[in-house]
Amino acid sequence: MESSSAQASRLLAVAGNPNSGKTSLFNRLTGLRHRVGNYAGVTVERVEGTMTFADGETRRVVDLPGCYSLSSNAPDERIARDALLGLLPDTAQPDAVLVVVDASNLERNLYFATQMLEVGVPMCIALNMIDVAERHGHKVDAAALEKELGVPVVPVVARTGQNFDKLRESIREARRGQRLWRMPAEAEEALNDLHVAVQACGYLPTVSEEAEALRRLCHARDEDPFLARGGDELRAAVTQARARLEAASIDREALESEFRYALCEGIVERVRSDTGEGDTRSAAIDRVVTHRVLGPIIYILIMGLIFESVYTWAGPIMDGIESATGWLGEQVARLLGPGMFTDLMVNGVLAGVGGIIIFLPQICLLFLFLSILEDCGYLARAAFLVDRVMRGVGLHGRAFIPLMSSFACAIPGIMATRSMEDRKDRLVTMLVAPLISCSARLPVYALMIAAFIPKGYQGFTLLSMYVLSVVAALGAAWVLRKTVVKGKPATFMMELPSYKMPAWGHVLRTVAQRGGVFVKQAGTVILAISIILWFLATFPRSDEAVEAEAKTRIEQGASETDTANWAGGEKIRRSYAGRLGRAMEPVIEPLGFDWRIGVGLVTSFAAREVLVSTMGIVFSVGDDVDEGSVALRDRLRDAKRPNGTKAYNGLVAISLMVFFVLACQCMSTLAVIKRETNTYRWPIFCFVYMTALAWVGSFIVYQGGLALGFG
Amino acid sequence: MQDLAAITMLAFAVTYIGWRYLRKRASGNCCGESECPAAREMVDRIKRGSRT
Amino acid sequence: MTEIPLPDGALLRERPADHTTLADLRPGDSAVVCCVRQGENKRRRLLEMGFVSGTTLRFVGVAPLGDPLHVEVRGYQLSLRRADARGILVRAS
């Protein structure tokens, strides 16, 4: 099946348990030059890259989904198996496979490795995480393991790249493995008969036929495509073989596991020695972190600390950025002199883009901390703590990763629900993911908090918004489960990886990438929108009419500064943007918002963070350009209503933030939901319920606050 | 002169937004890029992450 | 070889009354797995994760609301739902 053309067409598959360091290894091997796509027709991501050997030869490498066992029926593990057998439409059977084995978790990893030996594809083993094994007090003899298994075994540390040269060489020396264990005679005979039947079908690669026969003997179910392809003869063969097992009192379901683990235990005993200096730090940490009482307390403390630090550390940098933007504005004004272009530059571009760039430090810091937490293993414990709650509201355990991803952006989160087997579980998760506070909401929170929340409470308020979004998501799930998507929970097991020091390179790279995307977005889409917005807020021009009225007001006794402020606001009110805002006012007034926020709400449908740019522009336009820079925060605080009273305060800020927590403003999210559910019904439902929730939520907060005297 | 410059910028801005929108529809990603960075991150997380 | 798993209350080679389940253990207890009584898929998964007869495991702790359970088996840490743990029959080691 190998084409005669370049060696680059040869395919290496990388397989292994989840958490075995497979991805780090793959990244190191391919040097991060890889693409992410979809396995044709199926919704599990496919990652393919290229590796280079010492002599320059290249080879394609595909990273298979993490797999605990080839006998599994979970969607992603099935993909791994189908890929290894060459049954996927766009992937031929790999020429070689690199199996990653976690040395600190040997028995379970060898379970998978021994299954791989039986598949028959030339194989090489990367014995990863030997550093972790050593820390646990275990020394694994790679040479001995190689003798036991019959294929090359190379000890490596994927995180640091240790011994990778040897690994690359050994890939070329990959060898075929074989079954290393024997069953009782009756079982061997039953297997043999089935093997013959499978051979007769002829659609599996010859080398893998026996392994698959064994798998089907133990685990096949009526609806398996395997049985469908083989037809009645195959079914009959399976039934017969199973009958033989039963007659011999052999438990077919446990057959493979019992023998395979017995084999692995034996191997481990022979290749691993205890150095006696076990490190029980992970266990000790866990005793505290997952403690019934201390656990949640620690969780809250850590989260609180993170959010508070984000504010304290980001503060000075933000001030710096602000001064720089202000200074820049003054220079531009001086250089270009008065005119429409200058106005556009200073009150449009700088106000809009500058308004949002200022939040770059906060975004970077927040994701730095979260990245560290995730990398060191803590977040898995968080999932553990939260699981019961999730199940209590009707969310499946697997919803944790989609919902976690939604803290960055709901869209990949929604796509991640494909890993959930039950249709209703998927639907509920998809409908609830947009409630999780995505990263686009962060600048909005940040602005409102910086403007209206007193210093000591800033971190706490930010945290509260995130907590609110989680509570809202859980609550919505609960309600949905009881009404529109009635259902029940499903099973869930999760491995808790041992604690480790975060991989700083990876962490910093993530933060840099995040920040990079943010800045890029600001410099392109937001810049363009700011320009358009400036025009909408400046035209149609009403300068003469407003100046005339201002004169009248002063003649009637109004103060000069007040009138100047009013004039600035009035000019915008009469522009296109202003008219739009005013049209919305009746609907949003009960929430404490005025027409300026109204304009922002409309523009935030382009992207939530555009609200910040919009506020920046709306509060700049109409000002004299050479007035010197005033921070947007201050402008918001000083903003006045037509009757002269303050337009906004802390209560309005919270009301607005609550609105953003609950509202569905991302059209792209709705588009993805439509694509994933194949109907318009659910995205429309999502939009309606979230908008209603947002309005009601804001209403309660604002009116409630007024009633309690906070206005 | 100033007015001309401003109008030109507006034209660019509108064209750019239109182009991004078309790219978005073509690629299916909300940012119009060929690969969604958030999706990549999530894929990495799943592959690194713990689930059964 | 080993006993056949029995759906719904038929006989076991050793009587159920003699066994506790994983869910009955207390933090810190060690135990040995006797057998796994669950539906086909769950059973296979549990067996693959290492809960084979004769395996030693250690019950580490519980999440605050009593669920899930944190178990150490074959050298690694696993979090398991109480309902699933009830299907894992063990005896003291």
C-alpha cells in the first residue's frame, strides 16, 4: 500500500494513554509544525505533522486520540482503533506506530501497549516520564522491558526532550509485536475458530486479524459494524465461539482484562525496581485539596487570589498604557492640526482601539494563572469537586471540558460536545455553554469595575461575575433538564494526574498566543469597527444647531462648563448612532441604561468587547481634541444625564455586567449551534431565553438595588 | 484634504469588514482565520486532559 | 477460571453478604477486588482501568458532597462515581 513516491508519504501514528505525555512528545517530534483538522465525517480532531530524522528524511506523523484500551467503544478511542487498523476513509494503516508509555503508571499503560503489540503494526515504545517515575521511587529498566516486549523501548522525558535523538533512530527500527499470553485451551480453540472466520471475511489487515478476533470474542455487540460487515456467517462464528467459552465456565467479558493485567503485573515486577525514596507529595497534597471541607475553601481562596492579583498587578501597567495613548493623541492632534481626519484619528481610532488595548495586561495575567493551574494538575481536582454538582443539575461528566473551554470562547466548547454520546446531554451542554463568561466579556467587566467599583472590592467583583456565570449555567441546565430537554445523568470516571511543576515554556507560549490574538483583533476588526462607529457618531453633523441652543442656554443662566458638556453629548445624540441609542432607550431604561449604553449594546453584537471601544468613542466625540486626555473611566463617572444628574453609578455598572453575563450577543455562537444541531430551532431558542434572562436579571439587579437604596 | 483622508479610511474600514465577513463564511471560523486558535487550544486540552 | 458475572441477583460463588463494595470503604482503607457487577460497558471499562479480581486498591477520599470517590489503584489516582463504585465488590486485604 506504500506508494513509490517520496518517503514523506510514510505514516507514523502516535498512540498512548491520555495523560501519558503523548501530546508533548508529538509536539517535540514534529516541532509544532502541525495542522488540526477533523477525521473525515467524524467529529474528533485529527492532528498531523511532519518529523525529520537525523539524516534529513521526513515522515508524516499523526497524533491519535488518547486511548485506555483498544476494546473501548468511546467515540475517540474507536477512532484510534479504526485508524490503526486502516479502516478510516482517509487514513491508510500506518507504517509504524510509536506507543507512548507513562513510566510512572506502568501497569495500566502496558495494558494498552500489549494490545498494540497484537495489532501487528511495526512498533516502537517511548518510555516517557521516567523522571516522574524516579520521583515516585521507581526505576524502570528499559532494556529489560525491550526484552520482555520484543520491540524497541526508548526512555525519554518529552517535556525536556531528553534522549530524543535515540528515539528518532529507534522509530526506524520499529518491529512487529505478538501476543505474549496464553489462555486456557478451550479459550484458545474458540479464538482460533473465530480467527478463521475473520480471515474469511478478509476486510481487516492480515496482521491484525487475530487481535480483532479476540476483541470481538470478548466484547462485540450486535450493533457493531464489524458484525454487520461480516454478515451472518461471522455472527454465527462469534456465537459459537462464545458458547464454547461459556461451556468452559469462562467469563468472556473479563477474559481479556484478567489475563492482560496478569501479564502486565508480571512484566512490571521484572523490569521495575523500587529505590525506596518514594515521593508521596502528590498524595499529601491531594489529601488537603480534595478534603471535604478544606477542598472547596482552598478552591475559593485560590480563585480569589488570582482575580485580586490580576487587578493589583495589572493596575500600574494599565495606567502606563493610558498615559501613552493620551500622549499619542496629543501629538497627533498637534501634528495634523484640526480637521475631520484628526478627529477620526484621536476620537475614533485612538479612543476605540486604545480603550481596548488597555486591558491586555489583565487578560494576559488571568490566563497566565489559569494556565499554570491547569498545567500543574489542580484543575482536574476542581473537576472532581464540581462533578457532583454538575450531575445534580443534569450535566454529564464529560461536559466539564466543553464548559471549561467556554471560559475562553464558547465556540470550541460547543464543538467539544461532540465527544458526548447522548444527544440530550450534548444539547443541554450546548445551550448552556454561552452563559459561561467568555474572554470577550472580560474587557467589559474590567472597564465597569475600574470605573465604578472601589479599590478593595475590584477583584472580588470580577470573581463574582465569573461565579454568577457558572451559577447561571448550572441553573439553566437544571431548568432545561426539567422542561425542554428532559433526561437523566450518565457514567463518568476521571483520572487525576499527579501534580507537577507547570511547563513554563508551554504556559508562556499560551499566554503569548492569547495576547497576540487579542492585539491582532484589536488592530484589525476593532480598528475597522471603531472607524465606522466614529462616522456614525459624528454624522449627521448638528454643530450649528447645538451651538445655537448652547448660546440660548447660557443666556438663560446655565453655567459654561455644564453647557459645554451638554453640547458635546447632544451632538452625538443627534447622530445616527445616537438616534439608534435613543430608539432603544425605553426598553433599557428600567435596567438603568441610557442611550449611550444602548449604542454600545447594539455594537456589542459584532463582538462583546466592542462595547468598550464604543464607550471610548461615544465619550470622546464631541470633545475638543486638544482638551488633554481624560481616562474613559473618569468620563464614565462624570457622565451626566440631560437633566444634569450623574448618568451612571456602581449599581448601573453591576446591572450592565449582569446583562453581559447572561446575554447572548455572539452571532457566531448561534451559527455554530445551528450547525451542530442541524436546525434553526435551538439557536433561536438559545437567543430568546438568554436575552430574556439578561433583561430580567438586569432588571432585578437595578430595580432591586434602587429599592434597597443603592441608587 | 483632511476630509478626503477621513472618507478614505472609512472606505477601507467598510471594505475590510466586508472582506472579513466573507472570509468568515468561507472558512466557518468566527474570526475568519483558517484555524480557530481557541479550538486548537481546546484540542490540546482534551489530549492532555483526563477523561474516560 | 473466574466466576461468571451475574445480572440481577443470581448466585455468586462467594455469597454477597460476605462482601463490601468500594462505596462502603472509609478513607485510608485498602481492599482487594473480588469482582465487578455492572452493565456490560461499564464493567468492561472498570476492568480495563484495572479493577480486575485480586487487584489491591486504596480508598483515598470523597468529594465534599459524598460523590465522587477518589481511589488509588495500580499506582494511579482515579475519580469514580459512587453508583459505579457500588458495583465493585471487595474484601479487606
